[in-house]
Amino acid sequence: MASHRSAQLLVALVCCACIPWAACSEIFPQRTPGEKLYRKRCASCHGIDARGNTLKYMSNAKADLTDDTWYNGQGSDAMAMVIENGVFGSMPDNKDLSQEEIRQIVEHLETVIEKSRSLY
């Protein structure tokens, strides 16, 4: 009888422990492939919010991707070109990324830029 109660208690504890994980996707929505790539490849310099507020680039206006001043062209094609080829002396290239991965980062950036404009 005691082992039966122990088993019931164990099942109840496991179920309770799994509740936070079950709600995780609601609390923290899944990241898009573009956001994952951006966080891995770009966020250390441009910041999670793409505003360039990182210790390394805080005084560099070019690191803020959410403003209307793009020093290397405007639009999706220009973003893709800069992501792929970099900017001499200030941003490394990403020639190891596929065109699909670059497109995913551009789509993520466009979403971040649109959100930032609606906030300010």
C-alpha cells in the first residue's frame, strides 16, 4: 500500500513539474529561424532589439538598425547584401550563410524595425 501511494505521489510530482514546460510556448513563443540566426550572428553587436545598445557599439550610430539612416542602402536587398558581404572595417561578412538563412534574418529585422517604429 505504501509503494502504491509513493507511485501516486511520484506521478503527481512529475505532472506538476511538467506544467511550466507545457506553458512555455505560450509564455515564450517559439523563435523564428531568422530570430535564432540573428541572435546567434548579429545580436552581440546590434543588440537583441537591433538598436545597437551593446557595450561594444553603444557609441556607433551605424549599429542601430531600427533608425531611418542606413549607411549602406535601404530595403531588403541592401540588408541582404550587407549581411552577406559585411562592411569593410566594421562588420564581418557572413558568406557561410545560405541565401535562405540571409532572407530569414532580413525578415526578422523587418519585423523588429516595424515593431520599433510602432513603439516610438
